[in-house]
Amino acid sequence: MNFKSDNIVGIHPQIMESILAANQGSEPSYGNDSYSQRLQEKFSEVFETQVSVYLTSTGTAANSLALSALTPPFGAIYCHDHAHINTDECGAPELFAHGAKLVPIQGLHGKLQAPAIKEHISAARALRPHISYPSTISISQATEFGTIYRLDELQALAELATCYGLNMHMDGARFTNSLVTLGCTPAEASWKAGIDVMSFGATKNGAMAAEAIVFFNQALAQDFDYRHKRGGQLISKARFFACQFLAYFENDLWLKNAQHANKMALLLAGIFKSQGYTLAHLVEANELFVQLSKKVAAYLTGKGGGFYEWGGPDSGLYRFVTSCFTSEAELDILDSCLKQMPKL
Amino acid sequence: MNFKSDNIVGIHPQIMESILAANQGSEPSYGNDSYSQRLQEKFSEVFETQVSVYLTSTGTAANSLALSALTPPFGAIYCHDHAHINTDECGAPELFAHGAKLVPIQGLHGKLQAPAIKEHISAARALRPHISYPSTISISQATEFGTIYRLDELQALAELATCYGLNMHMDGARFTNSLVTLGCTPAEASWKAGIDVMSFGATKNGAMAAEAIVFFNQALAQDFDYRHKRGGQLISKARFFACQFLAYFENDLWLKNAQHANKMALLLAGIFKSQGYTLAHLVEANELFVQLSKKVAAYLTGKGGGFYEWGGPDSGLYRFVTSCFTSEAELDILDSCLKQMPKL
Amino acid sequence: MNFKSDNIVGIHPQIMESILAANQGSEPSYGNDSYSQRLQEKFSEVFETQVSVYLTSTGTAANSLALSALTPPFGAIYCHDHAHINTDECGAPELFAHGAKLVPIQGLHGKLQAPAIKEHISAARALRPHISYPSTISISQATEFGTIYRLDELQALAELATCYGLNMHMDGARFTNSLVTLGCTPAEASWKAGIDVMSFGATKNGAMAAEAIVFFNQALAQDFDYRHKRGGQLISKARFFACQFLAYFENDLWLKNAQHANKMALLLAGIFKSQGYTLAHLVEANELFVQLSKKVAAYLTGKGGGFYEWGGPDSGLYRFVTSCFTSEAELDILDSCLKQMPKL
Amino acid sequence: MNFKSDNIVGIHPQIMESILAANQGSEPSYGNDSYSQRLQEKFSEVFETQVSVYLTSTGTAANSLALSALTPPFGAIYCHDHAHINTDECGAPELFAHGAKLVPIQGLHGKLQAPAIKEHISAARALRPHISYPSTISISQATEFGTIYRLDELQALAELATCYGLNMHMDGARFTNSLVTLGCTPAEASWKAGIDVMSFGATKNGAMAAEAIVFFNQALAQDFDYRHKRGGQLISKARFFACQFLAYFENDLWLKNAQHANKMALLLAGIFKSQGYTLAHLVEANELFVQLSKKVAAYLTGKGGGFYEWGGPDSGLYRFVTSCFTSEAELDILDSCLKQMPKL
């Protein structure tokens, strides 16, 4: 019962098969292979519009390179103060975007609100050029707290962006988990909601190492091949990364994987709630944030449970993540542990 | 009665004379002139220890280059969320320090508190290498709100820095204003209080364009000549900048200028307080933050008053800055204006 | 008969098996998995000294991140003017090393000579700080022209580096190809010859995407985990990359692959030479540079031959690369084509 | 008789007077003063077109910031291999242009030739995105060897730039020296000859610290205020820098100063030539490169002569620079020294 993250698991069999199948003969290197070519079409089909796609081997690179295409070095990127790009990527966005400034903004349940951003934009305009140029809004979907922006919430941010000429980036490391909850089309959840560029992750949902930077706004993709190469992400045998995505989209594997993970998260939430534990946020994707005493946490760890303390040593909050490989058996074990827990 | 800033005024006559006097014959360029050599000795004498000094023409460059010597590109700089380096330098620290991450932290009256910083350090250590490396604490003395860290407050930060191996930077754009209030020696207010490197400003206190990066910790100055040149701050006719500082220290001009500015600030505070206005912070240097209604602010502006709204359009807060050139006559005019103000 | 590069081929079966075998259960992410741990030991064993190893998914990232650990932002990297890092990585070293300066130096057959480097160092020392700080020597082994530095040539560069306090980097994208020609131990060909850090490539020799930054000089590895993460190269499911190297070293697969590629290159050289064609450089690894008329080149292309024109449109030079998958049958086809070529 | 450089001398009296005169009352800071406003008009008038001008305190900053506006971080800047930006600015262009790649190209007498640049562009286009994006041509006028591009030579480069969509930058540290030799208008020597942006220096021609980035191509100036501030070059008391240029243009001071320096250089050349010494390049501005034996050089140094060895310890070449302050008396002394030199 390891709920540490959705990246501790392996590769989904269908994706592994795709890698095996791609290992045939020679293919042009550096993304000129037939798999990479088909990838462009496949993504365009999935998102119902012409997109430009660039692959990376990490989400860190996907986010950071995407932001570098949206933000000049003297620009500001508005993000939630708990955004992964702000807190967990060791300054990678600052490296790839050449010192562009991340402006962390607070917001309930991991969500940015338009008025808070607008205040920053106004200050920057009033004091030009002393404050970094308002360039980009970056949101995580699902958020770092496992919640989801609803379409109208995205729309409100997009209107602000349009009004002030900002670009919209979505960190979609768990986009698919949000998509199956939203129940809309990929297009509706992305470019139709104002997103210019998305970091679209598959690794946390069954792939080996497959992240894609998807440009809905094609103008922003101009010359991006240079950034991609220079960022150390133009893989020579690219076919073995492109083929992961081809399998990912085949027969709705991506959606099925996310549906399963989300379902497991809801079941897990039910287990905790039925035994009186409090959750800090709605469970809308595949992450839970549970209030536990240190004793309960230690007990579960002792029983082999894997999960992280979250938000500092005194927060009392613990994160549990489910994946496409999480089994109901694992949930049952956790349930039993809780039920059999002695008075602590 | 212009209280917009302490950089709207001109050059102090004694400093101008020094520039005129330096305009004699040839001198080696790029800091190898006799004035620049004497400068090193003068600063070492003033601070009662051997220091390394590098001149810059702006405070932005002084702060940013200093931080680049203290912080690796993958490092974190902990600063107040209203720190000048975080809000008013358009990302210059991120440029010069190669994308090092500024971590803004809240604190009352513009001051950083050790416990809040410690929390960030602990999180970074626990999640290494996902969070930027804890490298540097940067404080402004006087703070952006015209308050002053007391020596014991500096000591508390210095102990934290020592404990965790961080470097301490002081943005001393208004160091002299703080010094005369503290009433201690320059040494006590800087390296004896744990500061490794200071951005020491003279421009706001009577110079033309004279900022100095002062290394108390000489180890950190190693190879800094390269950063200084590469940062575009190695001025060819350096004597005309070094000589400003030589005059600045002559006959305590720096201290007298700051004493005057501070005194004017206290008088101005008295004027406002005596008429029932509230000040948001203690007046400990040469800045005031006064609570005014929009009508009163507009009235004063109409009368020729110069000052800035501060902290956003709805804060109701206005900043007034005095300088070494502020006259009592100007204060009297403001006093009269307030007294003769019609009911608004 | 495709000789375009050694990265157009697929994954060696033994390496693919290793990936399949690693796809079992959960493993800690971000390099804390058991495969990554064993990797450190394996590399240390192979190189007969304690090394620190960091994996990347591209050679571009390996080279650039390695250089960033050896060179301060204000430093100079001396390299051959045809070095891959100088001509084929779109400025990636400049990105990751924060604008450090590549100083291209000419040299016969792709090799750097100590005296030419020494001249640059002397100039830099004389004009400090106007010229970038002499920091690093970077060489490619095998070189971009398929030649190999002999041990005494490496030693001469290492002595210069030691004398002036420079670091030595080896771009070992084809290190194994050079190693089997040198006929010495990996240790003798690297750290015993003065190399501080190597970019050790496996992708061009049978892996999927496996490049390693190997620190022989452990002091230089300090805090490198931060650079690795920040560079977007800390892969979450790292086991699938570590396992490639484990298979690579198993049963001398790496050496056998390189021996095969080199042998094919020699045979190919023999074919060209026996028919009167000139080679521009010695064939010491798995690359040939053949002098061809445009008509001959076009004829071979028409017959399905894959290879690149090299050194500009008027050089008359064409590069042929062999790999661990090149078959004698392919060589035979080329041989026949040449023999049956009509008078052009 | 100090001919080390044109920046060892002081400030021209008319420029010093202008600084003194500007020291009156308060002025808005950060370039919003009346002097800075007039500066824009004055430059536009001098160059007979609407320009945007930004001041810096060093030529290093002027060149580097200008290049950052013309070149994306993944771009290439083609320059002479002896260009100041390549050899004497410690990597400042790489810092300010975020790691853009300087591509050094050889050329006689310090001049770039279109065909050599074109070769680089062609290679980059053929191998996109592996080679840095062809962005900018940067030339020095006068060149580092004191020679001058003729208008038709500039035109040839401009045509290449236009043809391939590159920007043209001129390092005009000694532009005025070239202008008086060319005998054309400032407009003809700059934007009419295809220059998009110039670093226009006054410091080497009599100012204290006054360099200007002049945008002829206004589109490239968009958002440059941000780069200027972030680069640490937005001086608070900007009036004292703007006023230097106002005096510089007054009564043709700039042209007179340059005419004088150039005339002195020609006289000095005459002295050397009349005594049988060889000059390595034409004397077209205010620099000479004289072939001297080490003994003669030592003799002159012993007599108090100031000049630099140039091009390495074995070149036998020495640089002499004249300035607006060089006197005929100094030349006479040198002449006498040479004439009275004992047989060495």
C-alpha cells in the first residue's frame, strides 16, 4: 500500500509493447522518425485542432521550456505559491526562461483567482519598468492539492489574460485526471478554455518517461525547435518516446488509466472519511490530503504504508496518491489497518 | 515640497568639487587609478577591517552582482516579500545571479524573522534537490518601510545563517540613515552583526551615481573582478566614481547628510501626527508612510506636493521621503497646507 | 546501407531485456531506486575508483551540465573549433553553464594541442578581468573526425590543466569506441589521464537513451544533484534508464558493440581505399570521412546509401558512421555499388 | 606621452560644465528628467530620423544590452574573431543575451566579409536546430585595428542581413572617429547603411561615462526599457549622464574631438613611418599598430612612453591610441626619443 506518488510505479503493458514494437530497423534520428511524425497528427486529432508538439523526458523540462516560449527573460510568470514550478523544480523555470520572475500568489485549494493576479498586473503597469513585465499565467490542472479548475474558473483567468495580453500555460502533469472528472473534451479543457500551451504529462499515468509540450497557440511555437534542442531535450532515438504517446492514446488508454486512478482516490477518501478523518481539499483527481495525528501516521508507516507528510512538520497533513496501478486490494489493506488500529 | 524620493535631488557640493578635482591629467583606466586604490583603504578604515570594494553606477547592479557572488545559480535567496530586490528591480537579481531563486517571505514592518526563514530551509533540506539550495539571506537596512533592524535582530538572523551555512547580504541603499539612528559604529552595524557583503549606497545620500559592493567576507570576493566586469560595471574612467566616495567619507559628510535627512523625516512625522494622521510604521530613517484619504492626497498634490501612493490603490498609504537637501522651509509649507486645508 | 549516424539504429536486445525486467512493481522515484543505486557501484567498479554518476537522456544535456559544474559563468571553456559542444548543440552549453564562454581553437584532425590553449590562458591572465577566466578544457574522445587522442596526448593536456588549475572534461559520446582502439583500461583512458569529468554515452552504442555524467573528481560533484534536477534531467522513473547501463556493462556488451562498430569502419575504409578514394583522417573509431565527387555521392545516394556531406558544400567530404548493428552485408552492398558504378 | 588608450584621459571641459549646470534643484529620477527627454530629440536630430536612445555607464553594457535586444537566447551573433565583444568583455554579451552564441569569424584588418558569414548561415539553416539560429551581425566601427568599413562594405553586409533576416549591430565605441574619416552624415554611416542598433560611445571621446544604445529600428526597441532596468543600467540621477551627451553634440564638440584624435594618429603614424617602422594596418581612426622590436619597445617605455603590446607576446606589434587630449608636444617628445635612440 504505497501511495507516495504516481511515479513510483512501472510502465503500463500496452506502452511497453509499443516500445518493443518500435525497436525495428533504422529510423531517422532527432525526431525525424515516422513515430514522431504520427505523433503530431495524433495530438492534433485528440485536441481537435492543429497543434505543435515537442517531447521531453521530464515534467520539469516540459514546464520550464514551455514557460521560456511564453515569457521574455524580463517577464513575470504569475503562479500559485504552491505551484510545482515555484516550489519543486529547484529553479528550473528560472534557468530555462533565463531568469524570468515567478510571482507566487496565494489562493484557496491551490487555485489562482483573477483579481489577485490583476492587482499584480496593475502595479507592474504603474511602475514600469521597475517591476517585471506581466507575461504569463501558469496554472496546474489538476492543482497541487488534487482539486480541479472548473471551466468557468479557467474562463475567468483566460479573460484576464486576453484583456492584458498575457499567455496562459497549463501544467498538465495530471491533466488527464482532471479531464475525466470534468467530463468534457480535451479541447474544451484546454485551448477552448484559453490555454496557449500545455505541459501534458503521461509519465504519472502509465508511461515510462513521456511528457509533451503542446502548443495550441502556434505563433508561440515559432523557433521552439531551437529551445527544445538547446534545452537538452531533443532525444536522438526519439521514436522510443513518441511511441509511448501513440500507445497512450490508443483505445483510450490514457482516459482509462486516469479514470481508474481517480476512482481509487475516491474510494480511499471514503475509507478515511468513514472512519472520521478530515480531508483538507475536495478529491477531484488522484490525490488526497488527509489530516492525521503523528501517531496514526507512524502506525500506518509501520504497517508498510507509503505516503508523504505535506506542508511542513506541523501541518498534520499527509498526501496519498493513487495511480493506474493502484489496486482495490491495497485499499482494503489500508482500510483493515485503520480498523484494527489500537487506541493511540 | 517634493518628497517623492531621495534620488530626485542633485549632487552635494562637496562631492561635485571632488569630481572637478579629479579631472586632472591621465589616470590608468578600469579601476587602476589612484582614486580607486585609495578607496579600498578608505572603506577598510571606515569599517575597521580589511574589505574589498567594487563600485557600480546603480543600486540595482550593486544588489544583483553582490547576490551573484553569494548564491549559486541553483540557490535560494530569502528576502522580505517587499524587498526592493524582489519587487522593484525588474528581475535584475535573477539575471545577474543566473536564475537563482528569490524566496519572498512575509514579516511585520519590512523585517525578516529567523523562524520564518528556518521553515523554508528545513523544507529545502528535506526535499533536496527538488527545492532550491538554501544559500543567502538578504535584508534591507533601513527596510523598505523606513524601519531599522536593531543589532539583536541582526544577530538572530546571523545566527541562523551561521547555523545553516548561509551568506548574509545587506541592501544598504539607506545604510547610513540606519547607522545614524542605531548610533553604533559602521563595523558593529555590518560585519560584526554577521553581514558578509553589503550594497552600500551613496547616491540617495548626496552622490551622483555611487554605489559600492563591500565584501567583509573576503573569501566571497574571490574572482569577483570577473563578475564586476562581465556585469557591465567596470567603468573605464573609474576615478570619477571613486572620488565621489572619497568626498563622501571626508569630514563625516555621509553621516551629516543622513542625520539631516532623518531629522527632517522626524519633523515631518511630527507635523502629520500633530494633525491627527496615522503613520503605518515607526520613522527610524528618512521615510514616512502616512495614512491619507484620497481627498487629502489630491489636495496636497494640487498644492505642489510630491509623494507616492504606496501598497496598491486601496491601501490609503502614501510614502514621503526626505533627503540631505530637504529644507525646514519645505516642511513648513507642508505644515501650512495641512493647517489651511478646507474641510474635504 | 545507411551510414548516417550511430543513432539511427534501435536498442540492443540485451538492453531492451533489461528494461523489460525492470518493469516490476514499485520503486522509489527520482533516482532513489535500487537500479540507480547499483549503477553507482557498477561505474565505480568499471573505472576502478569511486565515481559519482548522474544520468541524462541526451548527450547535449550530459555535456552541458558537466561543463556547468566545471566552469563558473564568467569562465572560459577551451575546445576544438569543430567540437560538438561548439557547433552542434545550439548553444546548450551556454544555457546550462550560464553564459560561460566557449573558446574555439583550431587543431589538426580534431585534436586540441596544449600550446594553442596555453596562448589563450596567458592572454587571459595578462588582461584579467577583461578576458573570460580560464576554467576548463573540453575534448571529444573519439574526436569529431573519428580520430583518437593517444594517452600521451591526453597527458600533455592534463599537465597544462594541472599547471594552470583548469578542469578537464571529456565528451565521451564515443568513448567506448576509442577505448577499444586504445586497448587500455577505462581508468587509464580517463581519470588516470587527467580527466575530471566525462560525458559517457551509451545511446550511440546500443542503448535507448542513456548518457552518464561521470565525476572522477568528486569535489566537482558537490551539489551537482541540484544542477541535475534544475537542468530538467532528474527523471522520475529513473530505473528504466539506470537499467540500460547495467545491461550495457554486463558481459562486456559495451566493449563488444564498440569493437564491432570499429571493425565495420575499418572494413568500410578498406573498401573505399581499395578503389582509390582518399580518407581525410585516420579511421580509429567508427567514423570515416571520405573524399567523393558530387557525382559519386549522388550515385551512392541513388542506390540507397545514407551518409552526410561534411564541412560545407564545397568540401567534397562525406561522413560515414558504422554502429553495433552495421552488418557485413551492408558493406558488401556498398562495395558492389562502387564496383559497378558507371563512368561518371 | 601616454598612448595606452583614449580612456585614460579626463573629461572635456565643456562636458564638465554641462554636469555642473545640471546640478540645479530637483528632477524626476530614472530618466524622466528634462535632460533625458531632450536627449531623445537631440539624437533624432543628429541622425535625421526618429531614434530611441538608452544610456549606459559602460560600453560593455551598451554592447551587451544592445545584442540582447537583437538576438534570442538561442541565436548566433556573427562577429570578427578580434571583436571587442568576443575578446575583451569577459563574456558580458553571453550574460546579457542569455547565453546567445558569439560566432567568431576571421577577416583581414578587423573587418567581417559577407561570404564568410554566409557560409555560417547556410550551415545553420541546413542543420536546424542543431546550430544556433542566425540572428545578428555585429561589427566594430572603427574596427579593433583602427580601420574603417567603407560605406559599400557596410552595404554588402547589410544586404546579406536583409536577405537572411538578420539584425545589424554596430559597436560604435569609436564611431565618431570613423565618421569624420568617412566624411558622410551620421545617418549615412549608420541606419542608411543598414545598421539597426548602435552602441554609440562618448567616453573615449571626452565624456565621463556616457554610452548610448541607439535604436534606428524602432521595432527592436519595444520593451527595451525592461532590459535596460534589469541590466542594472537605469541610473536614478540620469540627468548627469544625459547632460554629457547634450554638451557632446553642442557646437560639434564630438566631431572636433574626433578630428583632433584622428589627426594626432596620422601625425604619429607619420613619425613612425618616416623612421622606417612598419604599421600593420591603415590608420583611419585614432589607433596605430606598429611593428617594434622588443628592444625599441623597452626603450620607449623607459622614456615614459605608454602603449600596449598587442596580439600576443611574439607578435612584435604595439598599439598606440590618441585622444582628444593628445597634444602635438607629446608627439614631438616621441619623435625626439626615436631620433635620439641609441643603436640597440
